[in-house]
Amino acid sequence: MADKETDVVREAPAPAYSDADASPYIDGVTVPRPEGWMYSGFKLFPGTKQTWFASPRVQLLMVSFVCFLCPGLYNALSGLGGGGQLDSSIQAKASTATYAVFAVVGFFSGSFANKAGIRVTLSLGGVGYSLYSASFLCYNHTKNEGFVVFAGALLGFCAGLLWTAQGAIMMAYPLERFKGRYISTFWIIFNAGGVIGAIIVLVQNLDNNTGTVTDGTYIAFIVLMVLGALIALILCNADKVVREDGSKVIIMKEPTWQSEFYGLWECIRLSPWVVYLFPMFFCSNIFYTYQQNGVNAAHFNLRARSLNSLLYWLAQILGAMVYASALDYPKVRRSVRAKASLIGLFVLTFVIWGGGYAFQNKVPDRNITDQAAYEPNKIDYTDPDYVSGAFLYIFYGFYDACWQSSIYWYVDGIIYL
């Protein structure tokens, strides 16, 4: 076990080093850490550099696994189209409730996180995902549509809390030069949840021709999502985190809820560039319902939808690796990287969504595919027509990761500069 008193870290001007170094340092200076088990040094893997529990790296990995188990598995379920149901209108109504509540709660959840702490905020956020999966299990037996919509609304409240806490950890904890790397790491682990979830669905429903996933699939998701909410309780709060250079994370807390909300207004007033990104925020999730219900559920049978979902989240991992790594490229000025990423997004938007337009022109209308009698005619992964639709869905996933990574990086750049 490495010495718990000190660790050595580095800043950007320091010479290049390998992550395999056991003792990297900043300008040759050893930086002390506080006493206590949270700061006792250890190695995550043999040959890697030293870290500690209350470090940005470990906290990021923990929140990544929380999101792997909660929104990651939720994405696998949603990626099937219709939440795994034959009738996609049920999930569409629940999603409407989710995002309506999410839009309101997300605006104020930062103030809640400041008062309640990152750990509690993240754990409460995880609870809604398990109830959402449970509502579809209930619907399989009771056809209680109201419960599904209520669970969707509660999920919107919980998701607002969870993603606020996640964003704080991913963007406020690391040193500036590691932001793109942290975005990439989180997005890879988070979307691995979608990959694993899609594998679970695919394996359990290979011979399922009903168009609705089995009870066992929903039960597996419920258990794993509850586990994710419990893992969040193990995190430490932001005031305990010590970065590699010895600095601490500073969270500005206001004495009252009134002053917290006034501080929110001050943040928007003093950082107007963030407001200019609101259209980009709006577009970040708007296409999910179309991709999952209007493409995947409408035109592919259950096992083909499951395979598409698996490929979609794998493409998300690839997109995060490529785009977030490029955003951190040190040999190009940040302003140049920002402009290049915008040009890249512009080109990807027209190429990928242009392909989506071409696909939509050659498939039957939704008023035909939404009929239960059409289910046997939907595309299977053994059909010759499958490949073109699957490639489109893969690129939709790649595009989403590029878009989301850019949003995080742009917002952080505005606040940092």
C-alpha cells in the first residue's frame, strides 16, 4: 500500500508522463493529502498511478457505475422502443411526463444538490429508475397505464437530481486538462449499461415473438437499478474531495433556499453565454423518442430491436472515445478545438440525419406499422433489409455521444473561461 500521507501530482506544464507511473508529480513538488482512510493511497489496477477514495478519479468511476445501473439500463429498455411493450404509445406518454417534469426540476436541482449534498441527490435520483421499470412489469399483468405515466413523471423528478449530481462530479471535480478524458470515461462506462442491458434483453427474448419483453427482463432491471441507487450512498460529498494537485472542490452554498434560487438567477445573469446553449440542450434528448419508437419499435421485431439497441450503445462508447478525446487534444488551442467540433457536429447532423430521411422514405408509414397485425412483417436481423437500418441506428448512437460530449465541454469552457 502506498504512503497515505502524500502523493505526487502534476500540472499541464510538467513533462509528459505515462499513466503507468506509480508516482507522477507536479513540477517536482510532492503534494500532501489529509489524514484519514478517504485519502489512503492505493492503485486501481497493477501498474497504474496511485489514487485514493476521495479523489476525482474514484468518485467519477463510482458515479459512472451508478449511471451504468440506473439511466444506462433505462436506456437499454427505452432503446427497444415502447419500453419493451408492443404498444409504444404507453411509453410515449410516460416519456412525455418524464421530460416535462425533468425540464422543470432540472432547472432548480442544482440548488437542491448544494443544500442536500451530492451523495443524497444522486441516490434519490436513482430511485425513480427502478420504479419506472417496475411500472412496466405491473403493466404486463394489470394494463395500469396511469401507474406507468406516474412512474414516468417521478422519473423526471429523479432524473433531474441524478444528472445534476453527475454533472457536478464530472465537470467540477477534475483538473481542467482532464475534462475531456473524464467525459469520455464516464460516457463509456455509462453506455456500457445500455450495452449490458441490451444483451440481457436480447438473450432473454431470442425466441419471443409477442413483441413484449418477458417479466424476467423487467425484474433483472429493477434489481440492478436499486443496486445503483444504493451505491450512490457510498460516495463522499464534494467538500471531502482532494484533487491530484492538492486542491479541494469548492461548492458555493447559500444559507437559505431563497438565496440559493437567487444565486441561480445570478449565475444566469453573469454567464449569459450559457443561455445561448439552451437550443443545444433542447436538441440533446429530443430525438430519442423518434429513434426508439419511430424507427426501432416501428420497423423492427423484438429481437432485431434488441440487437439494434446493443449496437446503438456500443456506438455511443465509440463516439465518446473519439469526440471527447479530440476535445482534449493539447496541441491545438481550445478555441480552435471548439470551432472544429462545431463544424464536425454540423457535418454529422446533415450526413446522418440525411440518411435517416432516406430510410424513412422507403419504409411503411407509422399508421401501418403501429398496428398489432403488422408485427410479423417487421424487419428481423436475418432479413436482407436489416443491414441498412441497423447501420443508420448505429450512427444515431455515435452522433448522440458526440453531441452530448460537446455540450458538457462547451458549458465547462464557458464557466472555466
